[in-house]
Amino acid sequence: MANLISRRQFTIEWAHCDPAGIVFNSRFFEFFDWGTWLLFEAALGVKPPDLAGAFQILGIPLVDASARFLAPARFGDAVELASQVSAFRRSSFDVEHQLRVRGELAVDGRETRVWATRDAADPSLIKPQAIPEAVVARFQRADAR
Amino acid sequence: MANLISRRQFTIEWAHCDPAGIVFNSRFFEFFDWGTWLLFEAALGVKPPDLAGAFQILGIPLVDASARFLAPARFGDAVELASQVSAFRRSSFDVEHQLRVRGELAVDGRETRVWATRDAADPSLIKPQAIPEAVVARFQRADAR
Amino acid sequence: MANLISRRQFTIEWAHCDPAGIVFNSRFFEFFDWGTWLLFEAALGVKPPDLAGAFQILGIPLVDASARFLAPARFGDAVELASQVSAFRRSSFDVEHQLRVRGELAVDGRETRVWATRDAADPSLIKPQAIPEAVVARFQRADAR
Amino acid sequence: MANLISRRQFTIEWAHCDPAGIVFNSRFFEFFDWGTWLLFEAALGVKPPDLAGAFQILGIPLVDASARFLAPARFGDAVELASQVSAFRRSSFDVEHQLRVRGELAVDGRETRVWATRDAADPSLIKPQAIPEAVVARFQRADAR
């Protein structure tokens, strides 16, 4: 069984770049967020703004993020972001994001997110909830099921 | 009577700048937003997140924004943003923002915002509401009243 | 003769939106910048990072920007940005940007930019230069020439 | 001997926040960048844009960044960012960033950066260089030396 991978091609914009002429690091974390939503839409068939409602959750808040910057991405570069869930745990999961510039791995990132609901007793609190097995199953590639 | 002017000094960060080594234009509109909230807090004595609740409004959404870029602001520049309401109308108002670099006017901006509530009949609609006179009066300088 | 119009379809991302759940205003100015580069690539057949070199200019710095916000754009909205040069002057030009959400005009923007070189006597100074007629001609639609 | 810690107090702006009403994660990496420049200015007495020139380096590019998000930061929150170099190696170093909201640790971040120069043989290449001992010494607190 192989993970479902969602891929997005886009071009590095002037606005993404810093005085060194390369993408400023925080932008990659923004790209990772794009990638996660796209992956969830591909896997679950639900538009991102409808995700919470469809699964009676609050959302999939981020609790940890990291990136290694291996090579620069520059203004005008055509890049590809590949995103997949690399691990599901009971109520949290890791999303791996690899950004390639001309086929070369430039940024290797990871987000850890939580499948979260509001606490029934105190709705101001957010609490992790078990990820349904049916959700997990959708992150396997159709051709590999 | 003179307008209340709120002033904020800050430093241009690396992350604000583009490959030309100067502040990317969209950042100035972000600075203007900072300036408007600071001005409203100074005038009304209400923390920004409490503004809507304190005045039973939805907020002060932006309907028009513009800026003239007269001189660049660079990484490390100490700048001052001066913000004032230049015109109050029945339910909208203009905020002028002037950003100076070493005393020189670098960016001259203006936002038009609306004093907005939800429509009573259809809460999904936002509608302009008359700005209370007591609110308008607070945007005059105390020493000029 | 009709203006060349470049169009870009994209989706509003979570990261573009503010606590009101709609695109934060400064992001639209970032989108306008995307639109201008895309238009110049379509018209001149030169990749954005190669534009300055291809025409022996410093770039096309922004001197004025404005936008009217007519309707909100929300997380997940599919939008289209249409960009065209609405006026060429001797050494400056206006780019009009219209962002539509489901066919409805949501943001109407305009940038004024300068065709700029470095001053020969003092390279620290930027100065406007006459826009070549051959450049202007490329911003007319091929089918309309 | 204790590390020099630079601290910066600031307020969470509307523009920093996402539709959940909390700071969007990429902004924290922008704050970390602010923190590193501030720390280097405090330690070395050199304005950020003058750092490269003062030490004959290209800069201090980021090769790795990570953050744990422990508690949300909301619009209007007064926060404090504390930054320190937690480890110096031969030619790289780690900067730890802790962001507190009302005294509570909300985000715990780390950047790994390189003390970098251009390769003498091929100036298009960036290469790590040994960090001068005199530089390292400046990141100890004056009262602890």
C-alpha cells in the first residue's frame, strides 16, 4: 500500500522572495499549509472550507512544523510541492512536504497536526479526537488499495 | 480642532523586503492596518479585539485602499507611521497613513473603511451604520477640544 | 485594437484569510504583482527574472497602487484575476487588475509602474526611461493587430 | 556563563491572524527571523544590514527551522519573543526562540543557520566558514563574562 501524494506545480513569485533573491523561509510553511489542504481535498473529496463540517471536527490545527532548506528557490523557478501523510497516530498525524526545483529536492518539511474537536463540557477548549479509520483509509492510493 | 494622530516607530525587517532590497508594496497595506487599529485604540480607549463588542458593530471593514510610493524603505530603516482619520462621513471614514524614513515622506496611503453591522433581517449581510457622534469626537486631539 | 489580458485562476488559501474569514487586503496587492509579471511574460515572451536584462532596464517599480473592495473572497473560493495595461505614457503605465469570485467582480485594482533604469551619472539613482514602442505594441492582442 | 538573550515585546496584529482568529504558523517563522537579527545586533553592535560587510560574510542563511505550537496567540495579545544562540558549532549555530503570551510559553522554535561566505573559486557558490571566536564570545552576557 502506498500513500496518496498530492502534487502542486507553481511558480515562485517576486513577492515570495527576500533581499537575497530567494524564497523567504516563512513562505515555505505557507506552501506546506496549501499542500495539506490540497491533500485532504484529494483524499476526502471535501472542499477545504467544508472539511470541519463534514467530519464534525473543529479542524486540523498544527502542533509542530519543521523544514530543512537544502537548496534555494528563486524568483521565476517552477517548483513542485509533493505532500503526503507519512504517519497516522490515534488523534494526530504527520504530513511530509517535499518541494523540488527542477527535480532537485530543495525543501524537506513536516507538519504534525491534530484531528481536533471542541470539548463538550467546555467549548472554549480544543481536544484531540480519534481519527476515524475510514478517514485514514482514504489516504492510501486508490490503485494500491 | 486638530485630528488625533497616532504614531508608531518600527524597523524595517528582512522579511518585509523583496529582491530589490526594499519593502514589498503589500507590506505597506499591512502597516496601514496596524496603524488604523492603533489609532482606534488611542482614540476610543478600547483594545482592538474588543472594538466590535464595545460599539455593537461587526467591525470596520475596508472598502478602498491606495498608496503612493515616493521613496523606498530598506532593510534596517527606522520608520515612523503616522495615522489619522482625515474625513468622517455618515457611515464611512478615511484614514490617512504617512510613512516616513528618516523624516522623509516615503509612502502616502489612504484607507476608506465602513462602520458596519450585520443586517437585522439577514445576518449574512453586512450593512453600513451611522457612526456615533461620540465616536467621531474622540478622534479630535484632547488638547484641541 | 484591444488590450492583451492575462488571466490567472487560483484558489483562495487559508493563509490568505484573516479572522473575518476573508482575504486580508494586503494579499490582493500581492496578487496584483503576480498578475503584472504574468501579463508581461505573456506580452513580451520573457520570463519575469529575465525581464530587466532583456530590455536593459532596472525593472518596473511601483509608484502607485489602489484597490476597491466590492465583495469578499473567502477560503476555498475559486477566483480569476484578469490583468491588462490600461494606459501607457512616455515612461510609466497603469495595470488594471480585476479579481472575480464566481464571475462577480470582487476587487478592482490598479497599479502605476515606471519603466526604470539606473542613472548613468549616479547609479544609485533610479530614473524613468521612455518605454520602447515595440514594447507597447506587444500589449495589444495578437488577434486585434 | 549565560547566553545573551534578546527580548522583543510586540502586539499580535489582525494581519498576523487566520480564520481561526490565531496567528498563522508561518508568521512565527517571520518573528523568529526578527528575533535573530535583533539578537545579532545586540551581541555584535552592528546594524543588521551592515552585518555581512562588517564580518566579510555573505550572511547567515537558514538551513533548518522548526517550531512547536503549544498555545495560540490571538489578535491583540501582548507577546514577548526571547531569542538566544543555544549552540555554536564550527560554522553553524542554533538560535532558540521562545514566544510567550502573558508569561506562558506559546511557541518554542529553533533555527539553524550557517556563517556563510562566497566560494573564492566560484562566487556563485555559498560555503560555510568558521565562526570567529570573537563573534562567539559576544553572545555571552556581559555580566557573566
